[in-house]
Amino acid sequence: MESTKNYFFSDMGVMLGRSMRHVFRSMDTIITVCITPIAMMLLFVYVFGGAIQTDTDNYVNYLLPGILLIAIASGIAYTAYRLFMDKQRGIIERFHSMPISRSTVLWGHVLTSIVSNAISLVVIILVALIMGFRSSAGVMSWLAVAGILILFTLALTWIAALAGLSAKTVEGASAFSYPLIFLPFISSAFVPTDSMPTVVRVFAENQPVTPIVEALRALLAGQPVGHDIWVALAWCLGIWIVAYLFAMRAFKR
Amino acid sequence: MGTAIEVKGLRKSFKGTEVLKSVDFEVKRGQIFTLLGSNGAGKTTIVKILTTLLKQDGGTAAVNGFDVASKPDQVRKSISLTGQFAAVDEILTGRENLIMIAKLRHLANPRQVADSLLMRFGLTDAADRKPSTYSGGMRRRLDIALSLVGNPPIIFLDEPTTGLDPEARIEVWKIVQELANGGTTIFLTTQYLEEAEQLADRIAILHEGRIIAGGTLEELKKLFPPAEVEYVEKQPTLEEIFLAIVGTKGEK
Ligand SMILES: Nc1ncnc2c1ncn2[C@@H]1O[C@H](COP(=O)(O)OP(=O)(O)OP(=O)(O)O)[C@@H](O)[C@H]1O
Ligand SMILES: [Mg+2]
């Protein structure tokens, strides 16, 4: 027992190396994850942007947090896919019959999700900079932004893990991400919520994306974040814990 | 000669259907033990229980002296599994697959281990290609090579030759024989009587949830009434013809 514990981190390193190779050898996983949000950003800024009324004069600044969340929501679908393939191809069974800690397999995928999503986000932020995104945030604010994004990625990745482990088909393994990708559209990510009809607005203001977007936006603008950041953190942590427990249960079966 | 695997009264049901009713057998160290059974007999189920992938409903099973239910970590240190369907990483190359497993087995020199296994299994030329470009036989060889990393004393092979052509099948038989000569205990399942005849020191026949017959090939033959002697010209089997033609290619 001790020995499997001692090797936990080196085993996880091997697993991370393996699935990062998977990511880099099918570049489409990174490209697709970047392209769609970038296209959306172009569309909203240059096509709809003129018609949308926000409080800021820089719509790219307003838009970016929501775009980043959409990128994460589509990025984690690949984690579900990779886990599903591992399960299908029986390689998980090989790992499980070896003297390694079982959860390293899962954590390897989770870490890969964080690293590959981080790469996509950096690319998207660079494109946003070209499009006129400017931030007056200091180092601490950027760290807070990174922290929230990582936490959000973790929370969604565990939902992806649950989906990948319990899906019966490849389509099923990634279909769960569509509602997640859609969620930012019914939030304050693209337009302020006060322009929405009451029913929609109540939903928009009480779903996790709005406080996360508001917190990110305030941090990036170097403004005080208020209580949004706590609501955002609570949502992320809550989703993470629930998804983690269910995913672990699916994994143990 | 100690006992490598000991199974007593093993039971397992899936959603009400009783797959294993009461399975008993024993495998001695260094033996090739063949579990023979038709589709759905429960061979894979037994392999999964013995390799700690599945929990039994009742009965006991010990591998290398460790109970599979209470000491799974010790069992995993003693075994390796080549499952019914090749479990190789499709995106890593053959060599990377071997290195990965060697690292996970915490060996001191993963690269050397990989190189020597690639050589031994005739995969050196294909080492830097992905398994998706391999033939069925090469894939299976890589799969078995992955199981040999770290030289575990007990190896499980679940239908290692199903779906292979006769030549590839004979290659696998050779590998199995060599392993056994080196002292490894081998637990093999198959649907082919002939495979059991070729390889096994002991054969057990699994049918309707129980071992209905077990022993050496000689002992099993005694269980059946002696065949009546008939004088007919022996027709070569398709396999024999195929091998006679292909065999002239010589050693590779
Ligand atoms: N996870 C499962 N859930 C439900 N039924 C299962 C499960 N695994 C196996 N079975 C059933 O148990 C029976 C035995 O399956 P098993 O895979 O052990 O047979 P097998 O002897 O390996 O067959 P084959 O030669 O086809 O590989 C089959 O009827 C199968 O449908
Ligand atoms: Mg089977």
C-alpha cells in the first residue's frame, strides 16, 4: 500500500505526459477549442457589437470573460472524449490491473484538461489583445482571474469526467457540453441582463455564469469586485464537489 | 511446486443471471493453465475477478498467495493482464507504450526495457509507428509485450489468439511457451480445443458456471470413450495446408 502512495505523483506525471501527447498529436483539439470562441468574438464585436448597448465603450473588454468561459466549456468535451476512449479501448483495465493508484488515471486527465485549456485561453486572450482588449488589472487581479478560470475548468472537467465515464456512446460523451456552452448566452456575458424579459433575467442573474463573468470583468478592469467573486467561487466549488463525488462513484464501478 | 492461483466456490451474477455458479480450480507455479469455454461461458469474468477488476459475489480466489478481494494491491504486484481486446494506447508509438508501462512499473531503465522487448517481439522496425498502423498480429505482440514489462510471475492472457491468422497464432503460442520455459505461470483462456492441446499443462473446461472437467490432456482424453478406429485417408485441415504453403518462407 505504501509503495502505491509513494509513487502517486510520479505515476500521475506519467499519465499527464501520456494525455498531453494525445492533445498535441491531435492539434485539432486545441485548434477547434480556440477557433469557435475566436469566431464568436469576431462576430459579436464586428457584426452585432454596434447594436449592443453596454456600459463600456470597449465591447471586447465586455465580451472576453464570457468568451473564455465558452472556450472552457467546449474544451472540456475533449476530456470526456479521451476518458471515454480509454474506457472503450480497455487501457483503463490495463492500468487498473497494475500496482498503481487508481485515481492517477483520472487525475492525469484532469491535469491535462487544465493545461490544454490554459493554452487555448492564452491564445484567445492574445487574439483579443489584437482586437483591442485592454486591461488595467495588476498582478494580483490577474492571479485572481487565473484562479477563477482554473477553478471553473476544474469544476467543468469533473462534469466531463462523469460524462466520459458513464456515457455509452462517443456522442453521449460529448453531448453534455452543449448546454454548458450555451449557458453564457443566457447570462450577462454578451448583453447586460436588464435588457432581458423578466423570466429570462431571473434565470440569467441566478445561474453560475453571470457572477463569474461579472467577477472576471471587474478584475480585468481593475475595479472592485464586490460580492460577485464570492458567489462565483461558491458556484465553482459547489459544482466541483458534486461532480467530483459523482465522477468518483462512476469511476469505482 | 507451490500454488500460483487457487479458486474455491467462486460465484458471480450479473443482474440476476448467474454466470459463475461455483468454480474451483488450482494452478501450480510455472504451469500453463488453460481455461476452455465457449462464448459467454464466463472466461473473461473469471479473468477479471482474478486480476482485481471485478469483485466476486461469493467464494474465494487467491493469486500468488494473496486474496484478490482483501489484498488487491499485492495481487496487482504479482500479475499482469493481456485482456481479450488489445489494450494499447493508439496515439503513442509502440516504443512509447512500452516506456510508459515501464515507468508505471517504476523500473530503473524504461528505455532499455522497451528496446529489448521490441527486439524480442520483432517490433523494432515498427517501434516508432502508432499501433493503428500495425497488423492484428503485431498489435497482439505489442499487447503481450506490455504485459511482460517488469517480469511479473503470473500472466493472464484472455483469448490471446482470437482473431489472429494461423501464422500469428503460432507466434503467440511460441511466446507463451518461451515464457513458461522461463518459469512464468500462465493463465490462458481460449475457445479452441487445439490451442489448449498445444500449450497447456493443465486444462479446465468451463461450462454453465462450473468446471465440468479438468486435468492434463491425457486425463481428459481418458474421460471420453476411446474413439473407434476407422481406416480413412486423413484429410489435411485448411490450417495445415495454409501453414505448409506459408511455412516455406522460413524464420523471420
Ligand atoms: N458487465 C456485465 N454486465 C452484464 N452481463 C455481463 C457483464 N459482463 C459479462 N456479462 C455476461 O456474463 C456472461 C459471461 O461473460 P464473459 O465475458 O465472462 O464470457 P466469455 O467466456 O469471456 O465469452 P467470450 O468467449 O465471448 O469472450 C455473458 O453472458 C455476458 O453477457
Ligand atoms: Mg471473454
